[in-house]
Amino acid sequence: MKRLLLLLLIFNFQFSVFNSLNAQYLNKSVEIWPKQIPGDAEKKELVWNEHAQDGRVFSNVSNPTLEAFVPTAAKSNGKAVIVCPGGAYAFLAYEKEGQEVAQWLASLGYNAYVLAYRVPNNRLGALQDIQRAIRLVRSKGATQVGVIGFSAGASLSCRACTRWTEPAYEAKKKDKIDALSCRPDFGILIYPAYLDEGPNRTLSPELTVTKDTPPLFVFGTEDDVHYSGPSTPVIMQAMQKAGAPIEVHYLTKGGHGYGMRRGVGLIWPSLAAQWLQTLP
């Protein structure tokens, strides 16, 4: 029975991806900072290359952007999701964990935006970027703005969900976008990393989980011993203790970095899509 359910999940996911290829998308990249980027010099660039397994990878981002994947008007549900690719805060697996995921979200009716946040080695800059991106997308009229991330991108998404009361940059008084809330309405964390950087691999001190933390969907595997293996139960326990809503899928095996392409990467999208339907 379990094997039949697994096969049905994989079939339904593959069918939805096939259909998504026929959807109409509006791929436009926009700079999220109109003028000066907080804490950075004037130089702005996006450096990318092709990786044998991951496809297009951004190795240096000093000019953060959002790339839009917009469904047809008939399909749109008015909600938006910002996609945060992973890459250890050193690079961005932009195609595998960004564009492919945004296409899937658009096929579900969401306005999806792939965030090219600052790398390498700029965690503060990345947090500034996602806070600004949430405000920017909210200014476009989305009824809800959620976040989804993979590995380090899941870390960034979790930081956005737990640090929205702490401005990561000084808002411009005359900038109407900066006056909007940067609290995500929900978060999806896929093989999350770096959530266990506290003493003895406890919750990272920078993550403040309260009853007001947005609902989370978390997918990880026990054999992902350096990343989602320890990070998944840590965030689950913190959310449960705070009384915040969370749905967790914690498998024995699956590894890391599968995106939506292989193994358990063919399972989580159907589960996440079902969870999204339960949100207000």
C-alpha cells in the first residue's frame, strides 16, 4: 500500500510538471534595490556559470534581483511565493532550486519570484535582500507572500520567518515599499541547513520562534547528517514549544540537494501542494 501511494505521488508530481511546461510565464528580472544597496559598494554584478548537475549557478551576486514566473490570469490565485535557491551562502543553485521550483509554483497558480540574493559569504546581505523582496512583492498587490528555500535558501527563508520584527536594514523614509511588512505569510523549508548552530546543535540563536511565527512546512531526511538531519527536528521542536503551526515530513533516507529532480525530490512537491491548500 505504501509503495502504491509513493508511485501515485510521483506520477501526480511528474504529470503536474509536464503540464507546467505549457503554462504562460512572464520571466522578468528586476533589481530589488533601486539605488544604493545597504552595506555594499557601488559595484553591481551577477556572475554565473553552468554546473554539470545543477545547471545554471550564480557564483557572485552583488546586484540582487527577482525573476518573475507568472501564471495565466485564469490560473492565478493572487498569492505569491519568493523562491530562495541554496548553495551554502557561497553560490546559488539558481536553475535547480530556483527557476524549476518557480515554474512548478506558477503551475499551481502562484506568482513565483526567484530571489538572487547576495553571495558569496554575505548572510546579513542575504537577510536584507529577502526582507526587501517580501516588501517589494507585497507592493505589487499579492494577497499573501510566502517563502520557500532549499538548504542555505531554507536557512534564509527561516530567518525571514523568525526575524521579521528585526529590521535588517534602515528603511528609507520616502520609500513606500519599505513601509510595508516583511513578515512572510508562510514558509516552506526543503532540506534546511544551519538551523542547528546553537550549543550542542540546538536551535540557532538568531532564530526567534514565537506563537506569531508564520506556518511552516518542513521536509528533511535523517541521513542528511550535516544539514536537514539535525535541522529538521530542531525547528520542529521550537515551533511546537512556541505553539506555532508546523507540518514536518522527516524521512529516513533521501540525502541532500535533490531539488525536484530525483528520489524524494519527487515526493515533497505533492505534499507541499496539499499543505498549501490548507492555509487560509
